[in-house]
Amino acid sequence: MAENVLLRLEGITKTFGGIVALESVDFEVRAGEVHALIGENGAGKSTLMKIATGVHQADRGRLLWKGRVVRLHTPRDAHRLGIRMVPQEPALVPQLSAGENIFLGCLPHRGGLFSWVRWKEAHERARALLRELGHDLDPTRPVSELSVAEQQLVEIARALAFEAELLILDEPTSPLSEHETERLFQVIARLKARGIGVIYITHRMREIYRIADRVTVLRDGRHVLTRPIAETTPEELVRAMVGRELKEHLPARGPRMIGEPILRVERLTAPGRFYDITLSVRGGEIVGLAGLVGAGRTELVEAIFGAREYTSGTIRIAGRPVTIRTPVDAVRHGLALVTDDRKTKGLILTASVHTNIILSVHPRIARLGLFVDARAERQLTERLIRELRVKTPSADHPVMLLSGGNQQKVVLARWLATTPRIFLLDEPTRGIDVGAKAEIYEWIRRLADQGAAILLVSSELEELRRLADRILVMHRGRIVGELSREEATDDRILYLATGGGA
């Protein structure tokens, strides 16, 4: 098989300011294979791929492309070889069309004194590339109108337009629904059939066994194992990633006391986003909210929290109608929102862990007309860091330097500081590793056991089935079905989410 190796990295070592990010790491990917690269946040996956794409240069080690030693000083060097990375968040120009983005930098044009772009040819070639990938997306549509899944497709088509032979997909299904994920897997199968190598970075174990040929595990900047996927088990990979047993990766639900409704929403409507939403969540209950991307789930929980406007409907807390027009109103009534995007909505990345945790406490102190007790705040922060096992050098460490899982714990710690009764959790485990995910699951269950009402939005159906007491399914802004724990199968949820119950 050695003759099929596209890219090989040998003995790669990289340090940043004296901190070892990678130490003597070996990795290779072959033509026509999907090679999964996994590990906890901070294991070195991103650094290794940045070296493979010319963003960083290794301190020691070498890169071989098709058996020949190469030096990549910039991403342009990697592009010339045929190495392309599709980032977790598509980096496209929203004002331009899909076709323009696909050929950006090399639009077909007619030369001469007065050069002009051959738009018809550009769009025809873009349409052909998209069809090769099994989609009939209109290449004249502006990127701003495309879903995240469609934008990813444009990124992949762009890589093919530049004759990529190796694609690196970084957490590609993180923002996708199960249905969109399945379509992406079909695209990857087509890429494999063309002999294109794929490096697939993910935290989702089930996806590895669904599409990967081989898997490599990194831990603490070191290579732990590389195996054919058929010769491994999920338990073995988890042990390799975290260096220990995880007793409850997806904990089974035990019996729990369910109380009276704490949150009730009646006929909540925001035209264009969601319509006539009625739901309730009882104390001690976890209610799952399923649906495809764009179904209106995020818009709904943000409206309940006062972060979006709604035109009609009623919100009741413990049976009493309340007015929630701003997040400050929501906090006053005992609500907490863990947003779907911690980096842009949930954290001040340049601020410290302490500042981020204490943010939600200050409005309450100001409202009561009290002075800030810096010592009490510091004690609160330190206690929450310990309880949530946030891995940080200190409370004053910038939150942007923490792993994704630890950033998510900081978001949760902030809301625990306000002692809320109602938690709105929007994709709380998106983009975090298995170890941090198990700890977040543990906390969700503990909050419910303590009597909190929890509304859980997740695109991971297994997560919903294992955590939720019942599941509501949204389609095009409406709740189209409710499933009990026993009724909630993947097929049934997807049937409703794709409009089968509308």
C-alpha cells in the first residue's frame, strides 16, 4: 500500500513558547481512503493539520508528498500540491454566488485588451462540479442564502475545482442535522471513488465507524495508535484518547422525580422563524427539541430567553405569565441559556475565565443596589472551576486559550452562578471531545435531579434519546410531533423532522 500514500508526516515536533504541542508524531493518508484523526481538545490535531497545510512549520520532522520530501511555507504551497482544508465554519464570500466562490481567484475569462469573465462558463462548470457531488444546487444563488450544509458543499466543490487530491474535513458535521450528515457521507463516498484522500477530524464516535477506513488517535501531542477501523472498538478508542475508562460516555437515564410545570410557552410566534409554539417543561424534566438545521429551534430558545423578538404568545414561569424582552429579564425570572455558538454568543474570548463566569452575576448585584464583593466573587469562581473540573492554569487565564470542552464548562459555570430554575441548552456538546462530553452529560442529569427544568436542543439523535424524558420535533418553525422515551427512534424522529408529520 506504500505506493498509494499521498501525504506522510514523519517525526513531527512543534512547540509554542516552550509548550510542546506535538512530539515526534507520525501520520499518513492514502489515496482513496478516509483516515479519521481523533483526540481530545488540545491533543494536537489542529496543529498537525496546520503543518500539513502550510499554516505552521514543524520544528523537527519532515513531510512527504507522494514519496517526495516537500517544504510547505504557506497554504499556497499546499494548494499547489493538491492539499485543501474545508474548515469547520465555511470561509466564503457571502455577497458572491456559489459559482463565484467556487472559482474565486481563477474565474474563466477572455483575454485581450478588454478582458471579461465568462460567467456562463463559470456557472456551467460550477453546476457540473456540484452534480459530481450528487447535488443540484443552483450556482447562481448568493452564498448568504445557503444553509451551512450547502456552504460546505461549495467549499468541497471549490477544492475539486482546484484539483485537490487530499481533503481535510474539520468537524464537518458539527453544525449539521442527521439528514444533512448522511448527504455529506454520500459526497465523501464519491470522493473516495475518485481516489481522493480524506482526513476526517471529528469527536463523534459513530461517524468514525460509519465512514472511516483507518483511525489515528493523538493524546497530549503524541501519537497513540493507528489502526484499521475494523480492528478497533469504540471503547478502545475512548481509552486511547483520554488515557482512562469513561464509565458514562452516554449515561443511561435512571428514575427521577418529575414535578409541576416550571416553564410553559403558549402559542409563541415570530413570523418567518417559528409559529404557534406551545410547550411545557416540568421541574426535574429534560425535554429534547429535535429538528433539521433551520427548523427554528435556536430562534425559539433565544426568543424565550429574550434575545430575539416574538410578535405574539405567552411565557409562563411556575404558572404566572411573565414579560421577557431582554436576557436581563430572563435571568431575573430564573432562566439560563447555553448558546449554540459559545465563541460568538457565549463568551468574551479575550477576557479571563473569572470575568466570563462572573458576568451574569453583576446585573443582579447592580439591581439590588449592592457593592461588588470582589473576594466573594473570586471564591464563587474558584468553587465553580473546581466543581466543573475546568482545566485552566488559573481563574485569570484568557478563556480563548482553553479547549472547546473547557470553554463550554465556563459558559455553564456562569449560569450556575445565578442559580437558575430553567436551563435552555442549545447544542451544549457541539465540538467538544468525549471526555468533556461525558462530564457535561453528568451535569445535565444532576441539574434535572435537583429539580431544574431543562429544554435541550441537539442535532445528535443519540444524545436526545439517552438524555431526554420526551422529545418535541420541529419542522419549518412548527412543532410537528411529540415522542415519549419509548417512541423515540432515529427513524421516527427523522420522519417528523423532514416533514412526515406536518
